Amino acid sequence: MTSSATVPAVDETELLAAEHNTHWATRASLLWQHRRILARVAAISLAVGLSVAFAIPKQYTAVTTIMPPDQQGSSAMLLAALAGRSGGLGALGSLAGGILGEHATTALFIDLLQSGTVSGHLIEQFNLKHVYHKRYNVDTAKHLARVTKITDDKKSGVITIKVEDHDPVRARDLAQGYLDELNRLVTRTSTSAARQERIFIEQRLRKVQTDLERTELELSEFSSKNSTIDIKEQTRAMVDTGARVQGELLVEQSGLQSLRQIYGDGNVRVRETEARIASLQRDLDKMAGSSAPLIPQVADGSDAKSTPEEKGELYPPLRQLPRLAVPYADLYRRVRVQEAVFELLTQQYEIASINEAKDTPVIKVIDPPGVPERKSFPPRILLALLFTFISFGGASALILVRHHWSSVDPRDPRKLLMSEVLSVLRRRFPTVFARRGRAV
């Protein structure tokens, strides 16, 4: 009873397998009968596929890899310090260092590379609107984003930048442009304490330099107007010169008395000595000067001269030197103070610049971009073979469908529906069907 129940099941399985093999044999035979058509379709498809594949412009890919700087935040450093004291926090400290340091920096650098600032500068630098045949910057930026691929390695944090372009040199330049723009953006957006200090000192240094230049100009104008170069040295020189002139004057006066007693008042030598004494007295009076205050002009508007510059003198009078010493010393002191402040700020500015350079993240380039030697797209042979395979499969499917449709009973509802639809289409579009009939 058990054997009689299993035999029909085996026979039914064998029957289904034989029917399946029969269907495959029938389809293979049908395709073999149309082998010439299929061969012609394959040949034409291969030729068309090769033509289309070679008509597609070449694409070159420039690749560069960078390693972000390791900048762990204060929280990660705190957890790392705790991990050093407590062995149970070792895993937590390393995890925090990875999350808050390397991963955060990698994600930040990727966001900066994909920012509108970087793409905008690259569009302007390489005139990508003309290269990509776009009218607006927005469309150009979208196209640049499509041809640029930025990825990161989750374990090492290494960032890879790939840029595709029809020109291999421009692809290399675009990849290098991403690195340059990233460096500039990181430097400009750095908010470290050293940067803030450098900016403050730079502003203060600019103001001190302006004050120093103005004070030096005031001192130079005062010295030029009053013929004051160095008050101390000028006073010493004036005193020495005045003493020498006064000594000569006394000697000449003594000699004049002797000459008068010998030759009388009308002698030539007496008159010559009197003239020399008068000249020495004028020089002495000129060097001594007046103790009256120096005023720029008189009240009645006359051409009176009060300053050495206005009088055409090369040096100020001796009695005016103490009066000029006070404003000269004040201007000189202000210049010296401004110079000291300027020198100190200059030193601090250099130190702050060095500290800023240490604190500013620097992009570490692992593989600089080079000019690609081989195209990355399109794979022409593969595209041609794929197009040929699709065309061959489509033609084979069309032959099998037509054979199956011709074997359907004319009274089948599906065939009747199709006949009715075709008749309606012939009435609506007689030109198309007439042209198709002539072609057939």
C-alpha cells in the first residue's frame, strides 16, 4: 500500500522534468532557427556599443589623502589624565579620546571640504562655470560635488579626496585646490587663544605705530622750526663758543686801550681794532639772544621774526635754550616711550605668531595629488559587451514572445482584445500603420 502511494508521485515529478526539458529544447530550437537575425543583431549592437562607448569623453581621477591633526578636546584630555591614575577608566579615556579628538576632527575637516566657501573659491579660481557649461554658481557647485568624492577611514581617520575631470591636469589642480582652500579655511577660522592674542597685539601695534609716526613728525617739525637738534649738546657748544668769543673780546678791548695811548683815536690800527671789537660784540649778543617768549607772529601783522627758522639762524640763542628744552624734552620723551612700546609689542607679536602657528591645525598630506596617467571612466569594452548582451537578450525575448503569441488560439480573449485595440489604432493613426506596412 505504501509503494502504490509513492509511485504516482515519482511519475509526476519525472513528467514535469521532461516537460521542462521539452520547453527548453523548443525555445533553443526556435532561437537556432533565427540565428542569423540574432547574429546580425549582436554584430550591429557591438558596433553601436563601441561607437557610443568611444564617443563618451574620458574621465580622469586625481586622488590625494590627508591625515587630520590630532587635536583632542579638554574633556578627552581630562579623561585621559583620570585614566592614567585609575586603571578602570583606561578604556573610557581611550574611547573619549577617539570620539572627541580624531573622529570629531575628521568629520569637521570633511564638512569644511564640502562647504560652500571652498567650492565657491574653486569655482572662481578655475572658472568652472565655463568648464561645466553652467549659468549659476549653485548648479556649478552641485556638479563639482558630483565629480568630487570625499571619504574617510573610520579606523585611521585618513581622508581621501577624489576629483574627476576630462582634463587630467585640471583634475590634479582641483585636488590640490581642495587642500589649499582647507588650509586657508582652517587658519582663518582658528579660534585658539594664541590667535586671539596675536590679533589683539596686531591691532595695538598698528595704533602704536601710528602714534609713533605722529610723535616723530611733531619732534622733527619742532626741531626744524627752532633749530634744535640736541639741546644738551647745543647748550654746551653755545657756552663754549660764547666763552671763547667773550675772551677774544676782552683781549681786543685791552689792546685797544694800549693803541689809543700810543697812536691816538684817529689811527688806522685803532679804528680796525674798534671794528673787530664791534663785530665780536654783535656775535656775542647774537649768541646770547633775548629772554623774551617766542611768539609765532606779532599782533599788528608785521614781518617780525621770532623763531630761529624765521630769522634764518642756524642755531637758537643761548637765553632761549632753557625755554626750548622743556617742549623738546617732552616730545623726545614721548618718542622714546612710543619706541619702547613699539619694540615691546613687536617682540610680543612675533611670539604670539609663533604660538599661533603651533596651535593652528596643519593639514598633513600623505599622498599629494598627481596627474593621472590612465582614465577612470568609461570602461569602453565592458560597456560595448553589456550593450551587445542586452540587445541580444532583447531580440531573443522578442522572438520567443512572437512565437508564443502566434501559437495562441485566435478565439482567445486576449488575442481578440489585442485585435480590437489594433483596429482602433489603425483608424486613429492610419499614416503610421500605412508607413509600417510599406516598410514590411
